[in-house]
Amino acid sequence: MFLTMPDPSATTILEWYDRHARRLPWRMPPSRSRRGEYADPYHVWLSEVMLQQTTVVTVGPYFRKFLARWPRVEDLAAADLDQVLTEWAGLGYYARARNLHKCARLVCDDHGGRFPDTEVGLRELPGIGPYTAAAIAAIAFGRTATPVDGNIERVMARLFAVEAPMPDSKPVLKSHAVRLTPDDRAGDYAQAVMDLGATICTPRAPTCSLCPWQAGCRARAEGLTETLPRRTPKAPRPVRRAVAYWMTRRDGHVLLRRRPETGLLGGMMEVPSGPWAETPDFRDVPPVAADWRLLPGLVEHGFTHLQLELQVKAARIDGRTTLGGVWIPLEAFGDHALPTLTRKVVRHVMAHLGKGTR
DNA sequence: TATTCGTGGGT
DNA sequence: TACCCAAGAAT
């Protein structure tokens, strides 16, 4: 009978975690965390910010780079924002890098170099929202707190067969996660559920036969596993089009421009382009008169909320003009914070013009 | 409350 | 190909 279905418990998944926890650079292994040892708050904070909407595989190298260059929060606070942005380039969501730097300075200036050890205290720092505050409090300070990320939402939706669609069901999912949170080892519990979601209770084709909670999983009992969590359909993302202008001068330097500090790709370097216009009508108004040459093909880039299509035109122009940008030699592109969109444009140009800028 | 923030990998 | 999704936060 269904009445004998066991309730899922933190004990069950903590035992699983003790045997199967992933070894991650920022994580205290369960053999030690079980004894009340906690990972360095600086490491936990840095990793959690990087992990916001970003996969473990992607974050790994960035985490190592940052830690090698700035071993302590004081080192990061002493760095220039530009250095931080350059190291961050490619990770995306660049507001995180600005807030990271701002937060490091606040921790050093206002907290003596120590992170607040409570959820409420952490929540006041820039770039630390509900999830990250709870994660640091639990993982680095042993507080009883319940971070809820996408993994944990999915696991809870299945465990309790929550059929209401996200994001409306988020509060319900969180209440389930909170109810299961143990007073002791809350950090390990959260990391255990996240590991479970990442390796077993995956979005598609979960391997329920390996799941420590399989006996108590309502979605499994009702055959709903693959269909949960449900989600309200999202609006289609609009297409925008523009022309990017690849400008070179006689010595081969290229004109790049820094985007405004806030908003899309804030503070990142770009190949100057006209306004990103609605689909059918876009104007081609080159920034300077020159012998513009249209490169074949398009540079396409999808953001979360819009699809961008760039035509690229190239020309050699008078090296005395700057148009509010900076002349940069191709060899020095690596020293600058180039988001993927910019790198795509560079790659596109190289494919059609080659290094002899012509 | 709803948008606006990147990017890479999987299917 | 097109879509989904990933240790979310700020506005």
C-alpha cells in the first residue's frame, strides 16, 4: 500500500552524501565537515557567486585562477576593478564581477576582512541574494539555513509531486526544503541535494534507481518524474539586428569601445556597432566615412532575453580619430575583458580578412 | 512583480 | 535547429 511510503529524511541523504559527495575545489570533504569543520568563507563566497546560473564545469578554472591571483579577500579588495573584470571575461553576468569587487571592499573596510556569519548579515552585501546568503551561512558557518537553487527546486518538486508550475510554486518548493533541513549539517544537506540534482535527479532522464530517496519519491510512485517540475511557458525572445564596424589603422590596431557601466554587457569592450534595432528596419550609418566593405555572413549571439544578428563591415580609417574608443593591437586583445559577443565578431573578421588587416 | 542581466553544453 | 538549463541578483 502507498501508506507505507517512507518520508524522505535528511539522514538518508546525508549518508548518501558521505559516500558520494563530489570533490570540488571549494568544498570541505564530508569526512571533515561531519566533524564540524567548515570551508573558508572566502572560498565559499567566491564559488557561490561564480556558480550563480553557471555550471560547476565552467566555474572550476575561473575559481582556480581567482584564488591563485587573489588568495585572500584582502587581495581581491586591493585589486583594480578592471583586473577583476578581465579575469571574469567569459563567465557572463558581469554585474556579478562588479558586485564581487564591491563586496570584497566592504568586507575589508567595514567588517575587518571577515564575512558576516549570519544569513541576515550576508544578505546586506552586494551580489549576495537569498540563495547565496543561505548557502554561505550554512556551508561556511554551520548555521541552520536553507539555500534553494534550481537543483533543490527540481528535487523537491519530484519528491513531493508538486504539479503547480514554476515560478509560482517556488515558495511551496522552498517550504519543503526548509522542512527537511536538519539543525546539524545544514550545509552538507544543501550540498547533498544539489549533488543529487546534478548527478541523479537530473532535468531529463533521471537515474532513479541510484537515488537514496527513491522509496519516498511521490513523482516516481505516480510516474511523473520526467514531467516535473512544470514551468509556465516563457515568451519568445525578440530578434535585433545591427551593423558592427571593424575599424583598423595603418599599424593594424583595432578600434574598440567600452560599453556603459550598467546594463547589457556593462563595462565590457565591444566592436562599435549601430543601434540594435527591431527586426525589419535597421539603419547602416557608419561612424566615419570610409571605404566600407561588407563581410559575408552574420555574427549571431543569443542572450537570455534577445537574439542578436550582426552584419560586420570593415574599413581602414584615419588613426587620429578615436570616436570615444581605444586603439588596441590585436596581440593585446587578451589583456582586455572581451565578452563572447566581441570574440565572435573578432573570429568572424579573422575568418574573412585574416590578420593582414588590409 | 516582471525584466534584465551571458555563456556553454546537452538533447 | 531550437530549446532547455545551470549553486540567482538587482532593479
